[in-house]
Amino acid sequence: MVIPQIILFIFCGGVLLFYGADYLVKGGSHLARIFGISSLVIGLTIVAFGTSLPELVVSLVAALRGSESIAVGNVIGSNIANVGLVIGLSATLFHIVLGKHKFFRDLNFLLVISLVFIWMAFDGIIERWEGIILFIGVITYTYFRISYGKSDYPIDKDEGSVLINIFYVIIGIIGLTIGSNLFVDGVIRLAKILGVSEFVLGATVAAYGTSLPELTTSLVAAYRKEAAISIGNIIGSNIFNILCVIGLVSTINPLNVENSVFYFEIPVMLIYTLALYPLLRMRTRIFKRYSIILLVGYLAFVSYLFVR
């Protein structure tokens, strides 16, 4: 494939990602109000799952092709990119006011399952039975989060019909999935011309490409002043990446984990997870100096992977 075709793939993928994100946020936030579910919970579940589909597809295909490094690197890199790039850029460009939204329960859960993931990977392989445990975890989490989120929220019937908004969500997910695949395919082809390892591709190029749905969704949500969806999408996506992506993929095909990731990539993932705690305490707005630090840190992380 020649470079002009690769650029076309990237451009078309970017357009689909933007409009897919717009429809997903619109449909998701409207459904939240129709059913009396908080925007926070919609961001943590429906929107998070929709934007995590690219990670699932890319990781599954990579694992089935025997490229477990791309699959594992994609999840670790995506969880880092979701905080460093997505929240960092979104909070730098827009004023994100968290107000009374309470994410600490979900963030604590993310930290726990991150540690469980590290423990499972410590012997160099995530077995099928471990993947089943993780996948059961995502089903349980989604059930309780939606059930919990339906209390104390008034039902709003002025947000269009249920079917129309479900249609928006479906169109958004389809756009995000196709767009991310086009984008990743184009970028990976371009990156291979430069020549880099599979894990670096997974943790940077593939992770960046599959995090574009989270990026565009959070940017659009921040622009629409849907802070609960913007931040909830990231925490929820990181939860889904570990429980659903790693869980489902390793259930189908056990994943080998490189020993080197425990010395740099996994510690960085934990640091960025912990970096969400002080961020969530910024009730008036997310301070731009903090978001810039997150963003610069992510750029330094990617740069180091390519030069080491």
C-alpha cells in the first residue's frame, strides 16, 4: 500500500471517529436522562464499552495471529494514553468541572483490578481460567453500576424516543469501530516502514489508535459540558480494557506477557491510575497545569519507548 492510500485510511478513520463519538455521546446522554440513569453511570458503562470496542477487536485479532505482545501492549498503552493523552488534552483544551460527581468508588475498583491483572501476569502468562474470572468481573461490575445508577435521578422524557437514541448509540459504536480500524491499519502500515517492535507498536501506535474513540468522545463530551461522561468514559474504559479485553481475549487464547513490561510500562500504568486521585478532588475544575503535566508525561513515555 502506497503512502497516499495510508494517509487516506488515517483521514477517513479520523472522520468516522469524530462523528461516531458525537453520536455516542448524544445517544448515551439522552438515554441516561430518559431512564433516570446518571450521566456518570452511562459514561462508566455504555460509553466506556463502546469506546473500548477497538481495543477488544485489535487485541483479539493480534492474539489470534500469535502477536500477544501487541494485544497486551495495546491494553497497557491504552490505559496510559486514556489518562495522559485523553484527560490531559481534554482538560487542557476545555474547562472540565467535576462538581459533585463521585468517581472514587470506580477508581478504587480500577486500582484493585489493575493490581489483580499485574498479579495474574506476573508468571508470564494470563491463563484461560484467569481470563474467565476477569470477564465475569466486567459483567458483575456493569450490572451493579447500572442498577445503582438508577436511584434518585428524575426521568426526563424530553430527550427524544428510546429507539432513536439507541440508533444514535449503535451508529456511534459502528463509526468508532470502523474508524479506529481504518486509522490503526493506516498508522501501523506507516510505522512498519520505520521498523519498530511489536510491543512498541502495541503500546504506542495501536494504543494511540484504539484510544482515539476515548479521545474524541471525551473531547466532544467536554465541549458539550458533559463532565461525567468525559471523565467516567476514561475510568470505565480502563476498567473494560482489563476486565473485558484482557479477560475475553485470554479466555479465547491465553496471553503471554513479556517480563520487561514489569520494569517500565506497568509501573507507568499504575502511576497514571494513581494520578487520577488528586484530579478527582478538583471540584471547581481540573487545573490546567495538572492536565499539562499528564499530557507531557505521556509524550515523554511514548518518546522513551521509541528511543530506548
